[in-house]
Amino acid sequence: MIVLLSAVIAFVVAVVCVPFIKRMAVHYGVISLPRNDRWHKKPVPLLGGVAIYAATVTAFVLATNWDFDSIVIILAGTMVFLLGMVDDFKHLSPPVKLVVEIVVASAIVIAGIRWDITSNTAIDTVITLVWIVGLTNAFNLLDNMDGLSAGIAIITGFFVFLCMFGGAQSPATVLLASLVGSAAGFLVYNFNPASIFMGDSGSLFIGFMLGSIVLVPEIRLPSQLLQIVILPVFIFLIPIFDTSYVVFMRKLSGVDAMRGGKDHTSHRLVKIGLSERWAVVVIYSIGILSGILVYLGRFMPVYAYVELLFLFAILLIFLGIYLSKIKVHEVNVHDRGTVSIIVNVTYKRRIFEIMLDLVIIFVSLYGAYLLRFEGSSFHTNIITLVKSLPYILGIQIASFYIAGVYKGVWKYTGAHEVWAIIKGVVLGVVISMLTILFLWRFYEFSRTVFIIYAILLFILMGLSRYTYKSFDYLLKKNNTKELKRVLIYGAGDSGEFAVNEMLNNEKLGLVPVCFIDDDGMKHGRSIHGYPVIGSIDMLEKVIKRRNINEVIVSTPKIKEEQLNEVKKICEQTNVILKKFSLKIED
């Protein structure tokens, strides 16, 4: 009850404070102005972090008694908050902020608040410092779109309370609830379109507090080492993933990792066609899914939980591959050296494809063992998986390469690419079985496992390619902002080519809406999901009803009188008329 009370108090205080702080920020000129490396398009007041800090401390003081750990965390958090305030006014350099963060994090460790994972004080101290400083800056980097950092703080805080504190009532949980409530109150004004930003004072404070609160002694970590590591990482997945992805892409593109930019996960989601609100909601959803995954880990056997984790990893790597298609940085691939080779490979996204396929191979093989063996027999047979895994991974990737899997472009996945996957799977399985036969005479290995493995591998490989194509297709189909709506006359082969050209060539600025065709047998059908509505006598009505901007004649069989009728209707409705043709010329 006290936890809920502290969250409510913090929420109310933040809601009440923000309007006053907005006026203060405007009065003192603490405004975030639009810049080339920033996403917002208009001046927005900063200092929302003042409301978050004030609401958190006020709610905590009113709702519970203090203990030593909470006092230390609040005092250290105050130092980080003041650091952010100075940065909002004076714009400190990244090295200066980093030094102060390390010093404050060291104070937390000196007070005895740290991870106890390895039972080695020195190693645990380093892990704790990296954890606190890393999360502090991760939430700072995550504050790149309206409502993103505050919303993820709320989601993260909820799952920390649920999974790491088990719903316990303690000063640490009250402090956590106060922080979550203040973020929720601030989010009222910060969700798109935001009327105030939290600034570095808010984002650094939130990241530092969340990173420190999970270090208190009463957190409930699982007994297995795997889950001890997975638990905090997956609860804080969004800031960790976004920061790692941005730094990785910037480093491989030869860009300063410490500078600002419009290359975060949220920015890339907007650039592929989502609105700012939907981009933030998608990231919220991934954060919630990750938290649920962590919660389920408390009830699942470890061997089954591993499969679930790797399936989720496939989703994340797939997201990274899809978002890497957005060209954010200019990459110079003509520089000499190893780095330029890596950049060239990454620019073509092949490195991501191979990473994804390695995970898919492992998931398929592990899943085959899960399906073939159950209970205690699984633990007995997992030894054979471990000793054969390096061979199978190498053989399967090489087989995919030989079969031509990495020559295809996911955007144009078709029958040829499916056949390449089939050849790669069969070749890899056969060579893997021969290798195991040669090395271990197939002793203690199951042939059934390899049959199941081949089936799972083919399904997951096919899904990865076709899901990419389908996702790309659906986004373009539904993203009609600033695109001219097109009606296609002719629901035949040429019409199908016209649709593909419009969907694949973004420079045209066209989006297909529907077809008309004089062949009555085609009416009521669809091509790539676009309906064939009727014949030429429906043209004028369809243009008006569907807000058509252009009519494209794709059929080469159109008669002169029909073409003249189409011209007349287009002139009357003020619609552009074009012709689509596909020719092979000298």
C-alpha cells in the first residue's frame, strides 16, 4: 500500500510542478532549440528533470522512513541531477560528465551498494561501476523523442519492482515507486507532442537512480548464474539495446559515438514509415515484452527458458537488420585497413544476416533437442549438443554460403531464395552428420534430432526472409503520407509490375490504391492486396471516392476509344493520367 501511495504522491507533485517549471525555463531561456543533430522541429522548454527530481524526493520523504542505502542513493542521485542541471545551462563536454558520473558511482560502491555476482570484490566493483555509469548514459541517449525516456523508465521500474523486489515493501521499493510516479506525471506533458523536455537533469537522474536501486541488498536474484545475468539485462533491455546499436553503427560508419544524432532506434522507425507516436509505442511494446519474458523466467525450467531467450534474440537481431537499411551516415568504404572492410560488409548488412543465421542455427538445433528429449533425458543428451555445436555452426554457415543464401536480397525474396535455403539446409545437415560420424561414430547422437533440426532450420530461415519482405511491404502499403494515390487501369502482368515498381521505388512518391479492369472475371479479386474494383464505367466514381491523384494505364491492350474516355474523365476530375510500360531496348 505504501508503495502505491508514494507513486501517487510523486505523480501528483510532478503534474502540479511541470507548468511552473515550464514558465521558469522560458523565463531563464533554458530552451532546447532545433539543431541538425536533434529530432524536434521547434523550441521546447527544458528543466523537466527538476519536476522529476522534486516529485521523487518529496514522495519518498512523505511516504516512508529512510534507511542508509536509500539516503546514499538519493544523495548520489542529487549530485547527478545537479550535473545534468549544469549541463542544461552550460553544455558540458562528454569527458567532464563521464568523470563526475564515475566519481559519484564510486561513492555508491564505497557505501557498500554493489553487485555481488562473482564473489570477487574487485570484479564486482568494476561490473557495478560499468552498470551504473552505462545505464546513466543509456537513459540520457534514450531521451531522443517525445515520451520515450520517461515511458521506458515507467515500464522498467514496474518490472524491476515485480521481478527483482518481488513486490516487497521497503524503503528501496518506495524510492523506486516515487521515481516511477514522477516519470508518469512528467509523461503527461512529455508525450507527443511534448510541451517540455526533461533535459540532462532528468535523463541522467532517472538512469542513475534506476541503475543504483537495483543494487540494494534486498533484491531477489534467481539462483542460476544465467538468470542472474539475464534478469537485469532484459529488464533494462531498451536503453541497453538502443545505446549498443547506436554506438555499434556509428563506430562501423566512422562516426563519433559521443555526438548527438538522428540515428537512434526511434528515429529509424520513423524513417521507415511509422509516426513518432507509433515509433515510441513500438519501443514501449518491446520493453513490455522483454519484461514479461524476464517474469516468465522465474517459473520456467532453465533449458526451456534458453530457447525462449534466443527466439527473442532473433527478434532483436531481425529488428537491427531491418533498421540498418536506413542510410543515416555517409560511409567511406575506400579507406584502407581492416576497419574499412568491416564497414563495407556492414554497409551491405551481411554481417547482421550472418549473426541472425548463427542464432537461428542454434535455436533450431536446441529446439530439436528439446522436442526429441524431455526432462532428465534432455540434460543427459545436452552434452552431445555442446560438443558438436561449434562444428555444426561453422558447417551450416559455410553451406549457406556455398548454396548462395547470402547472394540474395531479402527485399526480393522469392522461389530462388527458398531453393537456396533448402540446398543450404540439406548440405549443412548432411555434412554435419558425416562429420559427427567421422569424429564420434555417431555414438550417443540421435539421427532424429537432425531431421527435426532440418525442419526447424528451414522454417526459421524462410520466416526471417519472408517476414522482412512482408514487413517492408506492409509499411510501404500503409504509409501514404505525402504520397500520390494511384489507380491502375489494367489488372494483368503489367499492372502487377507497376505495383512492384511503386512499392520498391520510393523516389516515385506513388502508392497504389486499387485497379480497374474491363475483364469482369477479375472483378472482386486483388493483386498484392489491392482490389480490382470494376471496369471503366466505375472510373469517375472510384477517383472521387478513393481520393485518387493519378491514373496509370498499364495494359497495352487498351483501345483508342477507351483511352480517350479515360482522358476525358481524368480532365474532368483534375487527375493526372500516365502510362506504364516495360520495354527492353538496344
